[in-house]
Amino acid sequence: MGTKDARVDAYIARSAEFARPILEHLRALVHEACPEVQETMKWSFPHFMYDGMLCSMAAFKQHCAFNFWKGALIFDGERDREAMGQFGRISKLADLPPKKVLAGYVKKAMALNDEGATVPKVRKPGLERSTVPDAPPADLAALLKKHAKARATFDRFPPSHRREYIQWITEAKRPETREKRLAQTIEWLAEGKSRNWKYESR
């Protein structure tokens, strides 16, 4: 028999109004597809456990996200997306696949956990940790010169934090994606935030 966590109730209650029906829908669907699922909170957002990590959901200011821990084994390859999870930015229920399809993904994730499957760690060619420079690329350097707060944050960050931003920017496949990431980088740096601040414990 599965269990629910009161912290997930609280998380949904304090989420934006648009997000609540999405989160409730996802929660109910996971419990229906996996009756033995256990709820918990990790990295400040709801996770669903079934013999290990199964999936998670999160709400942000303007969208929600739904992520399968072993998504690389459920879906064919990585998707070019601007949100965590495999379904992009979810702002309404219609952005999600049909209930039957989602339930199928949950059951596939359960089967992978039953089998003890692991997701191989694959580094992208040319972007291995050792080859990602600490120094910002020219376009980021130019923006940092114009924004003192962002520059101050970037300069005081350890090399690993600087590389996270640099890699995120240089991984962009399209010029417009790179421009968006540059703007977001400056905004977050000006606020003193690391690239993965959303997932850090509060």
C-alpha cells in the first residue's frame, strides 16, 4: 500500500493557482498507476519512490515539470527543452500526454526499478568537465562587464559553479536559445544564484 506525505500536501497548497490542478492530477495518476508508491520531499520538491527513485514533480512561477528518474531509458534520447523533466514547461493539463499514456510511462519506470536498471552517465563530446573552461565565452564576458552584480557573483563562485553556467550557455544548439540562456544567466547571477539554485536545499 502506498503512502502520502503531508509535506507534499503543503507544497501543492502553496503553489501557484494554475499549478495546483496539474500537481494534483500528476499525484493521483502516479498513485493509481503505482499503488505501492511512497511520497517524499527531496531538493525541496515532491518525489515518488518505488524501490528507489521513480519520478518527481515541481511547480515554478509560470510552469510545472514532471520528471522520470530513469527517463533516458523510457524515452528515445534527450529532448531539446527549456525545463526539467521530459515534458517541457507544463502550464495547463492539456500540455500533458493523455492519462493512459502517462500511466504507461509510470509502469515502465516501475519495471525498470524492478529490474534494477541503471542510467549510464554519458558526457557530451567536447564538454567533459576537464575541457569546460572557467573563463566565460566572449558574449558572456561582454555582458558581465556591463552588470557589476552579476560579475561579482561570477567572480566569487568556485570553478565548478562557473563551469555550470558556461557549459549551459555553450551547449545551446540555436542562437536564440543561447541568447535566452545568456539573459537568464545575468539575471540569476545578479541575484546571487548558482545555475542549479532551484534544486538546492532551502
